[in-house]
Amino acid sequence: MASSSSTRRHPPLRPSSTTNRTSRGVEKRVNTPALSNDINDDEYGIASGKQVPRSYLLKLIKRSHMNGILNLASRGLTEVPIEIFADEIVEDENQQRQKSKTPDFSQNDTETWWNRESLKTLDLSSNSLTTLPNEIETLNYLIVLNIQNNQLTSLPDAIRGLRALEKLVLSQNQLTILPDGLFYCSSLLTLNLSRNHLTKLSNKIGQLSYLQDLDLSENEFELFPKEIGFLTRLNKLTVAKNRLRALPHEFGGLYNLRSLDLSHNQLTQLPESMGDLINLEEIYANANRLTIFPCFNQCARLKEIHMADNQLTEINDNELESLLSLVSLNVRGNRIRNLPEQVALLPNLERLDVTNNDLADLPSKIALNKKIKNISMTGNPLGKIRKDVVRLGTESIMKFLRNRLTIDDGSASNNDPKTFDIPKTVETDDERKRRVYTEHHVVRSTGTFDFSHKNASTLTEESIELISKEKPSHVNLAKNKFTEMPIA
């Protein structure tokens, strides 16, 4: 501890007028004012990045007493001006003002200490700071602290005094370790620790229970503690460009996560609990060592999957069947040999990138998906699709698949009718459930029930139930042996 708790005031309650509380009980700062001290640098001949005279710093500090905002970015600072803290240390327990640290602004100064605005936003970015003073703990009302692009090698444990702090930016420093005091900043909503040299994340990370945005990218993490799963309010997690080898099972506890970036790590697989991230909307896992495509079985809101440059060899139907919101699937630069039919049934899929894989073909039914706008598939050993078709782009590919699908349907009608009555294999319960789910999904997304070319004289009970439940606008019963209308 940098100083005795007896000399520090308890953190005050934040005014209700400056915060909003979300439906999940998270306090979010609104209408954050722009960083401005309302002083024109040009008038004083001050160049950005150059060290400024102390008298000029005092003018900036004095001006911050009017609006609670102090912008000292790119001021050539090598240490934090002690005058910043003078007006926050108002009284100790003996009600004695620490006047020795109070700057003398001017004899004509009519400003009085009791009507000064407490410092709420402090920007010290792009300077040459190597440390922060212990007095940082006295900024009891501070909400935003930006110290990015400095030369900090450590933080004082006294940072625990910033109980009102909601946003802390420490990116682009030289940090190798974090003090325990950081994890007592219990109001934090945004924490950016990117581009440092951190190797270990404390198990106290779970204490930051209000955290919504955490950026740990471009560090040297290999593992995360299981306590990371306690960050249940987290919306965005960025851990790209580390050395992560695995993620804990507790990762599935991040059920409010919407954006996850795991790119450029050393992950060989993702935990099964990944499927529990019910609010996940986008995942970036490019440039890892993944060999298995994860099962996002409860991720119905997932819109974007980016898993380029891994070692995937296949994608199974059951790994895609829940992805009803998927818009973009990027698996370029893998070793995938076959794409499942389920890809064609993704109702919102617009972009499919399978460039540089081992594909010989695409499912013909992709041509039936009217949402698809872009297919990238160069760099595959395509044996069933001509290279000139691929070279001409998406429209050419879709036309080729449609033509092939028409030919396939026509040839089906010439097959021996008996072949439709003989199942090739015995269907398991799981396979039947998956088939029924897929059939319902197709009817629901296309509005069409296609029972043509079945050589059937009656509808199956499953088909009747499907029509009754989904109520398709079009029913195709052509090329069958019905003697009467099978449905009313």
C-alpha cells in the first residue's frame, strides 16, 4: 500500500445525473464531454510532443477546475505534475487543508476551492511517463484515465483508490505485471491493456464484475485463469496476438459476450463451453492451430465466423444447424475437403470464403440460397467445377450450381421408382432428429415444401405434421402417385 487508509477519504457516490443503469444493473457513463481545456496551444507557441513550461501546465490544470477535464496528451511530460492532486486532497481526518501542495494561481484569482469541479477525465497519453505517483489514489471522482503510449513499466498499488473509475486505457506501455490494487477498481467498464509485455492475468480479474470491454491484445499471455468466466457482463473481449494455448472451460460463463477476437494465438481447439455464449455475434479466431470446427450449438445470434488460416479438415452438419443468423463464414486457408449440405440451408448467409482449401466441389443446393452475395473459392483442387466458372466470380458459380441442380433433379425422375422405397442405411434417432430439424428449417426459411419426385402414393406423418406446423405458401407434389389430394 502506498499510503495509510486513514489519510484517504472514502470514495464518494457518483451523481445520478451523470450515469445510467442498464437493465442488467450495469452503470454506463453517458454524454462524456470532449477532452478540451479551451486553451489554444498556438497562442502560446506550444508544439505537440514538446515539453511545456510549468506555468502553462498550471493554466491547463486551473482550467480543468471549471469542467473536470484535463488534457495533458503529448505535452512532453516525464512525470505527472503534482499540482493535479492538490485540490483533490481537500481534508484529512483532522480537517486540515494540505496547502503546501496547492499552486498559487494568481493574486487576482477569484476561484474558491468549494466551487471547483472535481477532476473526472484525465488524459496523459503520448508522453514519456515511466511511473505514476502514489497520489493517484486521491482522485476519488476520476471516471476516465488515459495513459496510453507512455513508458510505464509498473503501476502503483495505490491505483486501488480510483473506485469511481469507469475507463482505464494503458495500451502501448512496457507493463510486465499488474498490481493487485488494479482489481479493486470495481466500477471499471472498459479496461485496455493492449500492446504491453504482460504474461500472467491475476485470478483477481473476476472482481471486476462490471467490466464490459476488455482488451488484452498484443501481450504474451499463454493461459487465462478460470476466474475470467466471472466477467458475466463482458460484451467485448480482444485477446489477439498473444501466445494462448488453451482457454478454460469457464469461458462459457461469459454469456453476455457479443464480440470475441482470438486471432493470432496458438490455440488447437476451443472449449465445448463456447457453445454456451448465447449472445455471441462475431468470433475471430484466424491464424491459430485449430483442427476442429467448434460446435456453436446455442449461438443463435452468431453473425460472423472468421477461422481463416488454421488446420481445419472438415465441418459437420451439426456444427452449423443452429446458426440461423450467420451472415459471414470465413474458413479460408484451411484443409477442408468437403462442405456439408447444411451450408446451403443457412437462411441469412451472404458471404462464404473457402479460398485455399482442399475442396473438390460445393453442395449444389447453395444455388437455392437467395441471400448469398459473395462466394470466394479460388485455390482449391476443384474437380467438379470448372476453373473458368470460379474465375468469373459469384454469379458464375451460382449459375453453374443451379444448372447442375436442375440436371440432377431431372435425372432423379428417371430413376427406378423402387429405389425411393429402399433406405440406403438405417436412420438413427439422432440422424432422424437432425433431418426433421433441417426439413422444418428449409420450409420455414423458403416458404416452400418440396415433396416432388418421391414416387409416393401418400404423405408421411412427418410431412403432414411439417405442413401443419410451418404452413408453407407453396407445396410441390409433382411426380408422385397420389390418387387423391393428400392434404386438405
